[in-house]
Amino acid sequence: MELASKDSCTDCGNCRLEQISKLNNISAVGKKCCGCTACVNVCPQKVIYMVENSEGFYYPKIVDKGCIECGLCIKSCPALNSGEFKNKTLVGYAATSQDITTSENSSSGGIFALIAREFLRNNSWVIGAKMESDYCLKHVAINHIEELEGLQGSKYVQSNMDGIIDKISELLSNGSQVLFSGTPCQVSGLKKAMKIKGIDVKNLVTIDIVCHGVPSPKFFREHVKFKYGKVSNIKFRHRTKHELNGYALGFQKSGNYKIIQPTNRDFYYACFSSQVSLRESCYNCAYTTANRVGDITLGDLSTHRLYDSYFKKDRALSIVGVNTERGKHLFGNLKNVDFIKADYLKECSVNAQMNHPTARPDERDNFYIALFQNGYSEKNADEYKYRYSFKENVKNWITLNTTPSFRNKLKKLLKSNEN
Ligand SMILES: Cc1cc2nc3c(=O)[nH]c(=O)nc-3n(C[C@H](O)[C@H](O)[C@H](O)COP(=O)(O)OP(=O)(O)OC[C@H]3O[C@@H](n4cnc5c(N)ncnc54)[C@H](O)[C@@H]3O)c2cc1C
Ligand code: SF4
Ligand code: SF4
Ligand code: SF4
């Protein structure tokens, strides 16, 4: 294979793939790796460890000479074999929880919590992403309903999967029912690992979330410590007075609940919005399509205006993709849910991350270098954060200070003036 010159290299990873095929192990996966930890789980020699890189993302490293080049790590890797397990969605629904608290504690319709509750009621296990007290997001296993709230809500940082595939293997091998919810690449890695290890997955149900990418855990950790000190109960999608499905950062500090909105006021969130802080694999993600890896897909309903009138005004809506017969059975038996059949293809065409990966901004090249070059410096990386235009600032002000019905009237008025 002829190598490109330094200037024309696009970092596609193909040269490393050639290296992989020579080595027959995962050591050269490079930036294609999405950090799912499937390779760590399947390695019979236990020589793969996840190690934090200079940007604060975890990548696998083979640490000693014990590798027998069995190639199982390569077979388990969703970054290198992304076509498997993808299903054409059978039917899509616009849906929301009948119970307002469930939906308020979630990102949109609270469908994850409704499904999880069914599992927990039946003494089964639920696996999802929980923010720990050291600001590290981790996939954890729970089997008590009181623990569910910690798993609810989108967290805009990569979750650590260390040890969780081992735990799921153990639970499934013991005959437990397991619900796993995570990004599509995590679902794919989990399924591949189970297949390679020959573990029966008849008791495993998977939810994949529509996903536009994840920033570095180290960035999030350092930002919270640097900017806010000791906080708890962090929410990335805190609902505000007039906005059900908006973005607002909320957390508890010294007895008060602080809400930061618009999110541009928070450096971490503003960098997330300008898309410069995502993991490299996210910009080439093979899972941002209409074909899905989970039994059920959950996302924030982009076409909600088509269905708003069928639901109570105070509910945010999710898109629910039912992808398999197992998913169909599960959704069909769900309690306390309001739903209506949605135009799934339309949703896929409007909801960006159901049809293409997030675009990689050129500024991504230098963002993490600037951020971490002198310890941790937000000042050095300030130029990379998203800045609202005047129009966006006006729009934000209106959203924060007026009711949805006022905004609808305003929209109609502006439209009629245009015509
Ligand atoms: C990083 C990220 C990006 C997203 N991007 C989009 C998008 O572009 N378009 C869109 O329509 N929807 C997106 N979503 C999904 C959306 O925000 C909701 O999670 C989804 O609609 C389900 O909502 P819910 O109210 O049913 O449940 P919620 O309670 O909001 O569901 C939360 C579920 O997501 C899991 N989860 C939360 N954070 C993470 C994480 N960092 N990694 C892995 N799993 C996590 C939790 O374990 C839980 O199972 C994204 C979610 C995340 C985490
Ligand atoms: S090739 Fe086999 S032994 Fe070597 S790291 Fe991969 S899984 Fe482990
Ligand atoms: S299996 Fe997962 S963690 Fe391992 S190299 Fe592939 S994507 Fe990365
Ligand atoms: S965008 Fe793709 S690679 Fe990135 S976390 Fe989401 S599913 Fe994984």
C-alpha cells in the first residue's frame, strides 16, 4: 500500500488496518476505535487494557507479550466490523410517558425509564450510564427501582464501559434478564462480544440511542472541577420554564440548584455545540443511519410538530424505533405510555444523526492540544467554543422568556408576513 504524504493524509486509518492484518490483534486500530471495550472482554489472555490518551479518551493497549494473536479482539470490534446486527426498523412511534415526573427526569419522552421499570419490577437487571461523584460517567448495573433515576437523562460525555461486559456475561450466563441501554457502538460491541463468547442472548434486550457523538471524560472532569468545584446531581437536559426539550446544564452546589442556559454560557457545553470536542470515531460513525443495532432505538423526536397536538402540552416526545420482534413485544406490553405511529422515514431524514455522522470541524485538529497543552486551560481553547449569532441570541431570549403558544403565534405571524 502506497502511503500518502504528511500533508495529504486524511487519517482514514486504512494503513493501520493493513498493520492489523499483519499482527492479527487490535493494537493498531487507532482513531477508528469507539472505546466500547468489547476487545478487552473477549481477550482470552487478558492482555488488553483501556488507557487514557492525551485528549482524555480511552483506547485499548496490549500491555505485555502474552498475546497469542488469536484475532478475537479484531472480530469483536464494532469499529472494524460495523455491518453486523443492523436491522431495518419495523415501525416508529412518537411517544411519551403518561407520568410527568418520569418524562421531566429524562431527556425527552422518558421511554427508557418506562422500559427499565418493567425490567426492575420483574427482578431483572438494567444497565445504563450513571454519573459518579467524581464526575466520571460509568455504565453500571442496577436491579432496584430506587437506582433508576441516576441512569435517566442524556449525559454529553463518553461513558466508561470498564468491566460492564464481564458483568453482563455473568448475568446472562446465570439466566438473568438484562436490559442494556447505550450508544449504538456500545450496543454493537456488547453483541459482538456475546457472540464470540457463545453466550446465549435470549434474555438480553438492547436499546440504542440516536447519537451525535461524545466528548472526552477528562475534559468534562477537569471542566467541572475548574469551573464549579464540588457539585452533584448534574443534568445536561434540565427542563426550564418555557422549554420542554431544550438544552440546559443544571447541578446542585452548596444547597442551591444552579441552571445554566443558554448553554453557550458554559465552556464545556459551548465546545460540545461547536462539535470540536467529540471522539474521533464519532465523525466517521457507521451507526448514524436508519438501520439500527438495538431492539429499540430512542431519540428526541425531531418531527414533533407533526404530532404535538395528539399529546399533552407539557410533554416532550421521543422517537421510538421498534427494530426487532423482541422490541415489538416489549413496546407492545409497555404501561403508562402515550404513543402514535410516526412517519419513521421522515424522522430519519430530519433527525441528523439518523442519516449522517456529525461533521468534523477543521478546528478539531488543534482543540485538545490547546486545551491540555499547559495542564488544563480553557483560556487557551476559548476560540473554539460556539458563539451564538445575534439572530440566535434573539431566538434564545424568546425561547427563555415566552410560552410555546406565544412562540407558535409569533411564528405564524412572521410566516404570514413573508407570504
Ligand atoms: C451523547 C448523546 C448524544 C445524543 N444525540 C442525539 C441526537 O443527536 N439526536 C437525538 O434524537 N437523540 C440524541 N440522543 C438521545 C436523546 O437525548 C435521549 O437519550 C433519547 O431520546 C432517550 O430519551 P428518553 O427520555 O427516553 O430517556 P433518557 O432517560 O433520556 O435516556 C437515557 C438513556 O441514555 C443512556 N445514556 C445517557 N448518556 C449516555 C452516554 N453518554 N453514553 C451512553 N448512554 C448514555 C442512559 O443510560 C439511559 O439509558 C443523544 C444521547 C446522548 C447520550
Ligand atoms: S489477538 Fe487474542 S490474545 Fe492477542 S490481544 Fe487479541 S484477543 Fe488478546
Ligand atoms: S473492540 Fe471497541 S474498544 Fe476495542 S478496539 Fe474495537 S472499538 Fe476499540
Ligand atoms: S457517534 Fe457513533 S462512535 Fe460516537 S459514541 Fe455515538 S455511536 Fe459511538
